[in-house]
Amino acid sequence: MKDPASPVVRVHSGAVVIGGGPAGLMAAEMLAERGVAVSLYDAMPSPGRKFLLAGKGGLNLTHSEALGSFIPRYGARAGLFQSLLAEFGPNDLRHWARELGIDTFVGSSGRVFPEGMKSAPLLRAWLRRLKSMGVAINARHYWRGWSEAGRLRFHSPAGMVEVEAPAVVLALGGASWPRLGSDGSWVDLLAGRGVAAAPIRPANCGFDLGWSHRFAGRFAGQRLETVELSFNGVTVRGEVTLTETGIEGGAVYALSAGLRDAIAESGIAMATLDLMPDWPEARVLEALSRPRGSRSLSTFLKRVLPLSPPALGLLRELLPRDVMDNPVLLAAEIKALPLPLLQTRPLAEAISTAGGIRFEDLDEHLMLKTLPGVFVAGEMLDWEAPTGGYLLTGSFATGRRAGLGAAEWLAAAGEGISPSSCR
């Protein structure tokens, strides 16, 4: 009689994909297209939870800029992504969405969105396609590494499940937003198999400045629209949102990698903020040099400059009174206000993460060199990119490469090359 405490064992003749985000789903699609039986396992009640959250305010699927500008967004990994995006780039992603019945459009910023802006219709159409292709989705299965026998282990609602398969694609995400399934627990599981990951760090994240309680209570959640944030010779135009502890927003995320690394090295990163990028400093000074009369400083500044209340509050928060009263000094600060960034926000709050499995530990198909038959995709890999569609495009591209690699591995195994089944 079977021991009720013993795990259920499942044997798959095809491939197992672990992780139901964009990278995992794309890997599953590539495998199924090539006739491979695919079983996808995900820890959450349904796939694509973080993908759905990303589309809550409008799904930024990719970007319309030319590849010559697109590829450098991947920083130190730009050379590798040049190859990945040559196989599946922004235009391919838009064509793929169209085949699902989801048309896309280019916004005023060059970002690409699905018609209707939301991620749910695209995800529903995608899951219908995968189901029609025979992909089996196993929800609420939390991966716990390998058993002593070399089987994949999962916690499931029915207890422990062990799974055998000749090919595995890991697409478990980074370590941000753990409540949506990406908790980074795979780092230790792979370390137990001799695969060391580069340290996981926040990317596309906010930063702390240490506001006063008065300032935070009044301005947290408000935006500085159309400003320019600069650091280390790079300037980004966009919006900055004031938080209870510091800043976040599109312009911040675009510079977050350099800011994060500077804080790690020096304990602080000094960015500067141009609150009036469309006005030269001479014009700001001319306005500030007008007679003030009996008006208070706040009333005077509101009258002569188009500064929003949070921008004025920021000046009062960061500048001493003698600078505020000096037109020459104040004009210079409005054009380059120093922002001493003290630390990143916690990893769990970051939009994405950097670090993970190093590409040097993978072959050209994204298979681990020390674990034949195990492929890795998406945010588990050691790369980062800013928001603006680059993150999703990179995840799709790596998922596609890993899925195709796993399909080729299985085809080779069918011709007499025996995979090690992850053992």
C-alpha cells in the first residue's frame, strides 16, 4: 500500500516549464509549436500575475525606437541582446500580439501599447492559444528544487509532487514583488546544484532622501511633471514622483542602475534636478530679479515662475533660507537642484531586479553548462533594462531562445543523444 506521506511522482516525456510569466509562457509556446508536450508549473493560482499588474495602468509592451537606440538600453549585456533581438525584436513582438488578435499602437513617447491599454485581453488570448496547443498548466505548484533522485520537487495543494522530464526551462522571475510569485528562492536551490548567481539587486527602483515629516505629509504622491534628472553626465527628461521617503518615477528608473551602483560604492549618489528644463538659467534669473515688494517669498515665486506646489515645496525642503533669498543662487539651484540619494528602496518594491544567473554559465541556447537539459530565461538571468517596454521585450526574447533551445535538445536526444534529466 502506498505511503500517504510519499510524494506523487509524475513523468513527462516532453518539457517542463517552471514559471508562468512572459518568459515562461513564451518558452512553452516555442516548445509546443515544435510538437513537444509541455507542462507548465506556476506557484500562483493562475499564470501571468505580475504581467497583469504591469498592465494595470497601461501595458507598455515594447518601444518603437530603432534597434540602434533600443539595444544600448541593455547596458553591459547590449551585445548579447543584439543577437536575441535580431531573432525576436520589438516589431516581431507587435506582430506576435497581432496574431493573438491584439493590435498595438505607438504612444506620443514612442512606447508601444495594446489597443485598450490593458494586459488582461492579451493574456487571455495567449492562454487560450497555449491551451489549444496542448500546454498543460499546473497552478499553485511552488518549486522546491530537486529530490535526491534528481526529480523536480513542488509543493502543491495535494502535497509534495516530484516530476521527471528530459528538459526543463526555469523562468521564475527575479526577486521583486514576491507576493506575485517572484521571490528569488531559486537562488539557494540552484546554489545547491553548484550554480552561483550574481547578487540580486533592485532595478527600476525608487530612492530614499530622508524628507522631513512635514514635507512628506504634504507632498508624498505628487508628481513633478516635465523635469530633467541628471547623474554622472546622463540627463533624462520625464516625471519624478515624490514619495514618503524620497523619489521614484520614469526619470528615476532610467538612471537607477548608475544611482544604485554609486550608493553601493560611495554610500550616496548626488543627482541633480532641473525643475524648469524649458527655461535657460538667464531667463529664470531675470524673473527672480524682479522687484518683490511686500509680497512673501512664496507668493513672489508663484507669481514670477511656473513652478508647481511640489516643486516649490522641494526647494524649501532642500535649500537654506539665504539661498532662497538670493536670486543668483536660487536660479542656479532651480536649474540643478542637488538630490542626495541615500539608499534604494527595498528589493520587494522594485519594478525589476538585476543580477541572477550569469550568461557566462550558459551556452548559446541558454542552457546551464553544468546542468544539461536545464534552460534559464527571463529575469532570472543577469541583465537589466529600464522601463519603457525594454524589460518585457527582453523577457519575451530570452523565453523564446530558451524554448527553442529546449526543443532542439529534445530533438537531439531523440536522435540518440541522451540528456541527463537534470541529475
